[in-house]
Amino acid sequence: MIVFAQRAAVRLLPWVLVAVVAGLPHPRLRPEASSVMAAGPIRADGLVQALGARGAAVKVVRRVEQPFLQAAAGWLIQVYGVPVQVYEYATEAERLRDSMAVSADGYRVSRIEVSWVDRPNIWAEGNLLVVYLGRNQAMTDLLSGVLGAPITEGGGVPALRADVPH
């Protein structure tokens, strides 16, 4: 009985962390948080739940922001210990404004060249813009399974970047 209670507490921990970070009630009290594809705005806590439902170990780490994105809120989460940035917008139209400004390779947002630490993989779904920097195919497959195809082309580095070996 104690083992069952401990496992239940561990499964609820990511939700409690998201609720505390976002200043929202526990997601089980909000029906729209049951799935990332639920009716209404897609929320960061719904993404965390959808990843967890696929068996991923997900941890909310801290709030994060990027100066070139106009998101209402952003979180750094870890999926199997790998950092993933999640930006939540008030409306899908606001998210669309930012996602349309992302270049196909992800190294430019509007007129700003972004020097990511690794290859940017960016997804846009509903009110969310999700950024994973890396080349791990299992991670991109997991995120694509929840969010659909990324808006960036995974694969190379942009031409003329001196700081990235070719």
C-alpha cells in the first residue's frame, strides 16, 4: 500500500510543479489539461501530461524566456533529463506570429540570427512553441508523436556559420 501511494505521488509531482510554476490549480481540476490535443487552447501542462502518457520521464525545471519570442510564459522542462523549452502563448494567433517568423532551419527568427548550442528542432501546435536543441532522433520522434511535424527542417546547419563545424 505504501509503495502504491509513493508511485502515485511521483506520477503527480510533475503536475504539481507545473501548477505551482504557472500559478494554476492542479490540472486534474481542469478538463482541458487532459491531453495536449484537447479542445481549447493547448497548454504546457497538457504537453507534460501527454509526454508522461507516452512513458517519458518529464520534469519541470524553471521558467525561461527568449528575447525574440513574445510568449506569455515559458518553461524549461527535462524529458529523460534532456532540456526542452516550452513557450505558451495567450492565443494561437499570437503563437502563429512568432512561429511564422522562424526560418526553415531555425537559426533565424524575424531578422535576428540565433546562435543555438545545437541544432534547433521547433514545433508549433495550438498555443505552444516547443524548442529542442539536439540531434537525438528518439527525442524528436517522441516530441513529433505528441506535437506533429516540426516547423524546422532537421538536418544541417545554416551556411556561413563560422562557429559550427561543417
